Amino acid sequence: MEQLPDLLRWGIFVLAIVSAMTDLRDRTIPNWLTIPVTLFALGARWYLGGWPLLKIGLFGFAVGFGVYFLFFLVGGRGGGDVKLMGAYGALMGTMNWIALAILAGVLAAVLAVIMIFVKGRWRQTWANIRGLGGKDRITLESKDILAMPHGTVTAVPALLMAWAFGLPAVR
């Protein structure tokens, strides 16, 4: 995994906190956040290490954006999620982004199981999994779907990863 400079870790902190807040409040991850952070990440990488560091950020962006764009195409993610994961990729690089995606997936799975049981939806979920939901089957388009804001789910492991690299120095 790539050890991240302080400047990029500060970008992770800002992206994680603001995306979690806006996604909790409005259920959106705005372009005014993701696009400037992506440009900041790529510019900071160029400034800190020239082409070699920039190349890591560009590839990280391509992987993060590309993987989530595939989810978007099948209706599993929104456009804000795609741009958010691209921004994380630009900040973190590919290997760190892969670790983030795995940690966010595990956290989302744990939270989904908790939500299913707390909301009393375990029978409906089991019927959906077995393919026996019939006309009552809940899909991604259903108004009764249980959903969690992806900006918040990714913020937790992103903050933990940025902190694990060492707290950024405040100068």
C-alpha cells in the first residue's frame, strides 16, 4: 500500500466528513465536493511527486470511478457514488482504494444485516434471496427499500485508513 503524504490525507478527511454529512442530510454527494477534491488530489500528487505520483492518482481514479460506474450502469449506485469513489481513488491510489472498497463493503454488509433485523425485514429478505418474493419482491426501485447512504459507509473506513497512516500534521 502507498504511504500517503499529509496533504492527501487532509483531502481524505475533508472528503469523508463532507460526503457523509451531505449524504446523510440530502441523500446526495454533490459535484461541488467530488470534482474539486479529485482535481485537488491530482494537483497535489503532481506537486508532491511529479509524474510518478500523479500516475498513481490517475490510475486510482480510473479504477475507483470505473468499478462504481459498472454498478451505476446496472442501477446499483448513483452518480454521486461513482464520482465519490473516483475522488477517493485519486487521493488514495489503487491499492489503498481497493482496501477502502473491501472495508466499506464489509461495513455495509454488517449494517445491512443489522437494519434487516431491526426493521423486521428478515423474512422478506430471505424470500428475495431465494427468489420467491413474487409480486411482493422488493427491488432497487421499490419505495419500501431499506437503503443506507454510501457516503457515510465509505467515510468510516476512509477516516480510519487516513488515521492509520498517521495523523496529518497541523502547521
